[in-house]
Amino acid sequence: MSEFKVLSVVSEVYPLVKTGGLADVAGALPAALARHGVEMHTLIPGYPAVLGAMVEAEPVYHFDHLFGGPARLLAAKAAGLDLFVIDAPHLFDRTGGPYVDQTGADWGDNAERFAALSAVASGIGRGLVPGFVPQVVHAHDWQAGLAPAYLHYSGGWRPGTVMTIHNMAFQGKFPGGIAAHLGFPPEAFSIHGIEYYGTVGYLKAGLKLADRITTVSPSYAGEILLPEGGMGLEGLLNDRADVLSGILNGLDTEAWDPTADEHLPARFDARRLKARAANKAELQRRLGLDEDPGALLFGVVSRLSWQKGLDLLAENIGTLLDMGAQLALLGSGDAELSGRFSGASEAHAGRIAAWFGYDEGMAHLVQAGSDALIVPSRFEPCGLTQLAALRYGALPVVARVGGLADTVIDANEMACSIGVGTGVQFSPVTGPALRQALRRTHALWGNPALWAKLQRNAMATDVSWERAAVEYDRLYRTLAAERGA
């Protein structure tokens, strides 16, 4: 039986290029789906890091003019992924991030760069590469949002299309005058097409014109139907609610495996929880915290931003100190928040420590060495850090929103009485509610037998991609059958 073919269209993919959870999803999903007979190829821009990692690369198509210059489409392998790479130096060969330059400003030609990604996806969907004609094109976030639109307006046969929202906060809006420049017919620039309040809305276009819409947790799928979560697109999403679903993300359980993690001084599992103590001691030593095994050590691995609610944690430094707890923070982002945590670490050396930036090994050590992990997000489509915390036995302390609500079972009195808690939830997402959650966590810490039971519950949670793979496989095949693909 031939493989069912899917083209995944993304602007980043782990481990080649990563700014957030989108890359983790794009990197893990192909292997999970392969076990279900789905052959997924990933279309990615030819950033320098991607071109440098390619093996077995061969040109499969040449573009004389792709939004400002010639380009090649390469079929390649890298990091175990089957890739199509857009080798367009005028669009992607530059120093800086995938979306911003070295000063942090958006690249001025992002409209063309990611229209190119979507246009090439449309071409592959319609047979540009004869050896790989997908039954489904799966676009991720605004950077790929025009792919369903290009396919919709292409005429003739096309594959089924899926649009996945990883974060509604980023929508990709550009001046309406570029619609013709992007290659769309005049009728496309309307409320029924790519137009969004006078702009070309990349995410809006995908949500309007894709056959199916998914997001990365069931709770977030409900939240984006409301004004607070829909961020201006809730009306459109309510109109299309019959094709919207939430499929909970998973975690790469090979990359995040406490029994085989090379980043850790001590490996462990749920039967060897005492081995975690060596990781806690190493984390305290590395960050200059007091080497106090009895102190409740809270960890944070996060962007420092309003969305992530880290300002609420900064308000509660005194709460942590009053209970004799410690904080190990790994993150980067907002300068004002960085300053607050830097000041706290200087004022309370030995109790508060902050590592600014991102280091993969340190991220693993924080998960393995912290007793609890704080995730106070104001909104969280899914979240991956709490999944790693569950797997590593660091009890998640999470806001009751989005994927956090879907993945953590609150250790309230009833849950503890029947033995099912895996962490602590709090709501509303305010400083006082977080304060109470921290105090509840400290009270649980004071009962070592209960704490160990909660850790074992957490580590027994299935955070793999298997359930998501089953749901995506079903979605793809149902859609393809409807379209006769």
C-alpha cells in the first residue's frame, strides 16, 4: 500500500531553526505520523542554518523569479526529516532570526518572504514535484497562512488543506496594496478571501479558506471563539466552528527522556526519584543557589513576556522568600522583566537565580533539578514546558488556561484523596491567585509521601505524540476522502 502523503508548511523546524514551540511540533510530528503510514515532507525556507544541515540535497525545480530573484527548490534530508527547502538567497540568506534582523526589527520584506513559502507550497500541492503529490497540505501559523489561499484561487484540482493555529497573537497583517503583487486575482481581496480590515491578513486567509482548522489544545479551541482569545478573528472562527478542532500537542519523548538524558548528572525514573537529588544539587551549584536539599526549588523555562505571566511571578518574589523557597529561572525577552529578575537575583543571591538566554542543556537541568515548575501564562495554546515537567517529575504550577488546563490535573483535596493529581492549577490569572498556588504547592511539599505520589502520577502521564498522531491521521484521511484525493 502506498504511503499517504502530507506536505507540512512551516517557517521553523527543530532542530534546524527554532524560536518557539512551533518548531518542536514541526520537528516531532513527521516521525509520529510515519508509524501510521503517513509520509510527511516539510517545506521550510532556506535559512543558512537549514542549508548548512542538509544532506542528500538535489534540485527538483527552478524558479526564474520568486518575489525578487531566482530560486531553487531542493529535496533534502536533515536531522531525520524529509525536507523541501526553498533556496532563495535574496529572501532567506541573511544574518539574524527567521523573522527579525539583528536589532530585533521585523524584516522589511516579510510579506514577500512568507508569501514565497506559501506559493511554493501551493505549487507542490498541485504537482510541482511529480514524485511527491500530497493528498493534504498542512499549513502552520501566519507564515504559511497564504498556502490554502493560493490553492483555493489556483483553479482545477487541489489537495485538502489544514490550517493550524499555534498562537492567535501573531496574525501576519500587511498593506492591502500588495495583494496583486503577491499574485492574487482581484476577487481574492475581499472579506471572503484574504482581506482583513483593509490589509492582507495571512492568518485570516488561512482560517477562511482552509478545509479544516486545528489548534493545539481542546481548551484553546474553545478560548479562541471568545473575544479575549480570538483577538479579532473570533467571528470568523465561530462561522467556521464546524471545521475547527483542538488536537493536543505532544512532546518528543526521545529528546526528553530522564532515563537517558545526557544533559543530566543523574538519570532517573519514577521508581528512582531519589536520584533527582543529584540534579537539584547540580542546578543549585550551577546557578549559585544555596545547596539546600530541603528548600522547595521552583523552576521557570520561558520567554519573559506579558503573555507568559512572568510579571505575576516577579510580584511574588517575596512570597517565595517568605516560605524559604528558591527560584531558578531560564529565559529571555522583555527588558523590563529581565531587569526585575536580575535585580531580584542580585538582592537575594543564593535564593533567586536567573540565567538569561537559552541553553538546551540548562533547560533539561532545570526540569530535572527543580521540584516544581511555574507556568503562569495569561493564555497558552498548548505549552510544552509543562509536558517536560510532567515527564521529569517537576510538578507544574500552571494557570488554568488553554493546554495548561488540558494537561495538568490539579492536586486539590479530592484529587489527592483518589490519587490522581499531577500539579497545581490556579485561576484567575492574577498575582494573588498565583500567590495562593505557590502556598498550596509549599503545603504539598511539606508532605513528602504525597509529593512523591504526585511526582509518580506526573511521570506516568502520556505526553507523547501518539494520541495527536492518531487524530491528525484521522483528520487527514477523512479530508482526503471528502475531496477524492
